[in-house]
Amino acid sequence: MTTPAMWVFAVAASALPVVLLGSIPATYATTGVLAVPLVFLLIGAVVGFLSVGYTEMSRQAPHPAVYYAVVGRGLGKSAGVAAGIVALVAYNGIQTSLYGLLGAQLSDTFGGKWWVGALIIAALIALFGSSGIARSTVVLSFVLAVSVLIVVLFVIAAVQNPAAGYNPDGFSTAGLTGGVGGAAAYVLASLMGFEAGASFSEEARTPGGPGRSVTAALTVLVLVYAVTSWAVGVAVGPKQVTAALPDPMTAFDKQYGPLMPPFVTMVLIFAIITSLLALHSIAARYGFAMAREGVLPAWVRSTGRDARTGAPVGGSLLQSGIAVLVIVVFAVLGLDPLASLFAWFSTLGALGLLSLLIVTSISAMRYLRAGGPAPATAWKRVFAPGLGVIGGLVVLVLMVVNVDALLGSAPGSSAPLIIPAVVVLFAIGGLLWAAYLRSSRPEAWQQIGQGQGNRHAVPAARLADIEL
């Protein structure tokens, strides 16, 4: 895979139209913060510091299950197994949550039960996920290009039809009023997925490609979302944007006519599907890589028979099975796909991934300071990871304290505490599983986090070159 191909997976995982039409309006309406664009820049800076150690570690210890491998190298194999389990839960959580969003959107657009559409798309994702990566890359590239066009058209429409000026508080500290902690939580959740490129490190054409794709994806997402959220404030007006849930579709209708909103809705649906596919590919590689080293059952490490387009079939089936099971359970219990499935599982995923980024930066400071397989600058081994840990802990606290804003729970409710508790419980479960591996399966214990000596040996003997 080339660096642009990995970048496509990372940006597609974030689903630009979902953030434009869903996350940004919800951030304004539920938090009352006018400076949402500035929050994107601030949180983007914190995540940028956190990504320095992550990318350097993924370069020096290439592995499809990045958090599992790099935490194992820096903080010990037990911590690595715990990180791998939390990462599996986080990526599966975010990916599965999107089935709730997609099912609700399909039901609103075409009618029928939400879970019917969700199950049909789950089967389609399983089909693509079990085939070569080239097919998925082409689909993601096309939908991403159209998604970018939609965002650009919205910004143009907003600038040409401002409701009440150009919202000077968007990038000003004066606009940091209201629930800033809740805004930080929403913004962080919108950015998750930027680190996807590093999971293709063993399939990358060059060792530095995954890291460059991560940095480029984060930079683009932060800048695009900052401008887009400013444009939402311009289109709706600074006084109205926090008074009620703003509807960006109005700007499309006003500027381009009544045929534009239905087109945007279809792009939104396809963007959610491609986000599902991108996150599915990451989760499948985590499952495959951990099973390859004996941490997960052997069947999860199976790959496609075609040597040229071999794919992590076992990991793909594991992820698809989890998604289908969750959809069926929520359908049987009659739970709301948005208020329950999407809100709870996406929050679980975002909280888990932020925690892993913080732990990875701590791991990088220890591993890189000890020398590692290659020298690293002081910026990469000390300063950037250290700043990332400090900023990340602040954001993590804000996210935990304001998790009720993401879940739509009543203030004072104890229900939101379930999300942090789940992350902690799975981490403890990973530590216990690591202890079992160490005592009962020493051959698996020795392989933890070691990866594949030949970068291009996985997932098959020969891989298709992904040109983009």
C-alpha cells in the first residue's frame, strides 16, 4: 500500500458527512460553545502530540495491532495484551456503533426496520472485508472524493449566505463558554480513526509510509473540521447555532435547490458505509495479528487462499460476527439505534482509543529513551509524548466528566460511569489473560508483540500493490 492509500482509510474512517451533519450540530446544540472551531484546533494539537510517539513506535516496531505491539514493547507484554484487548473493544465499538446510525438513516430514508438495513450492510462489509484490500481502497477513494466535494459545497453555501455575519467567536477564546468539556469530548470522538494507517504497516510499501499517513490524516481532519464547524456557525448564525440543533441541510437547499439535500443524504449513507469498511479493516487486522501470536484463537489468523489478494479472513469474520450479534441483540430488545447503540458504543470506542494513545506515549518515552532499534530525536522520545500525556490526561478527565453529554443522559445519572468501567474491566481482563498465557502457554507468551520479520509477508506471500 502507498501512503495515499493508507491516508484514504484513515480519513474515510472519520466519515466527513457524518461530522458535518451530525457531530458538529450536536456539539453546538448540547454544549452551547460558540468556539467549536477553536476547540477542534486545541484538541487537534493535543492529539498531534500524542500521535508523535504513536507514529515513531509504529515505525520502529511495525505491527498490524499497533497499540498491542508498541505498549508491549515499552511497558511489558502483559500491558501489551491488555492494550490489544482494549483496542479490539474500542475499534469494534466504534465500527458497530455506526450500524445504529446507518440503520436509522436507512429507515428514515427508505422506511422499514432499522436493523434490516443494518444487517444487509453488515453482510456487504463482511464480503468486502474478506477480499483483497485493493477493492476496498477503490470504493473508499471514490466515496471520500464525493464527501470532500459535499463539505466544500457546504462551506461555499455558508459563506455566500451568512445568517448574521461571520461568527467572530468561532476562533476566539471569548467563545469558550458553556460546556467546553462536552465540546472537547465531541471533537475527540469526531477525530478518532486518524491513526488507521499504522495498522497497515506490514503491507506498506515504505517503512515511513504509515506514520506519514497518520500525520497527514490528522492534519487534514483537524483543519477541515475547524473550517466546517465555523461554516455551520456562519450558515445558522452565532445566536441560533447553540439555541437548537442546527440543520446544515438548509444551506444546501438555499444555495443549490431542493434536489441537493436528497443527494447529500445519499452521500451521507455511502460515507457511513465506507467508514464501516475502513474500521472493519483495522479491527480485522488487530484480530489477525493477535491470533498470529497465539493471544486469540487460531482460526482468527486465517487468510484468503489467493496469494495475491490474501486478506485477514479470520479477523474479518470475528469483527462481522460481533457486529451482527450486537445488531440482533439491540433489535430483539427494541433499543433505539441512535440513543443506545450509536451513542453508547461510539463513546466507548473514543474513550478507549484516547486512553490507548496516552498509554502509547508513555510507552514511547520508555522504549525510545532506552534506545530502541533505531535512534530517535529528543522531540520524539521525550518532549512531544510528554506534552501529549499531559494534554491527553486533561482531555480524558474532561471526557469522563462530560460523558453524559455524549450519551444524552440526564445530569447526575450514574449510567455514564458504565463506559469508563467497561474500558477498565477489559484492561483488567487483558492482564489476567496475559498472566494465563505466561504460566500455561509460554510459547505464545514469547511471541507477544514481536510482529513479522518480513514486512511484506502478511497477510499473504504476495500482496497486491495498492496504487493511488
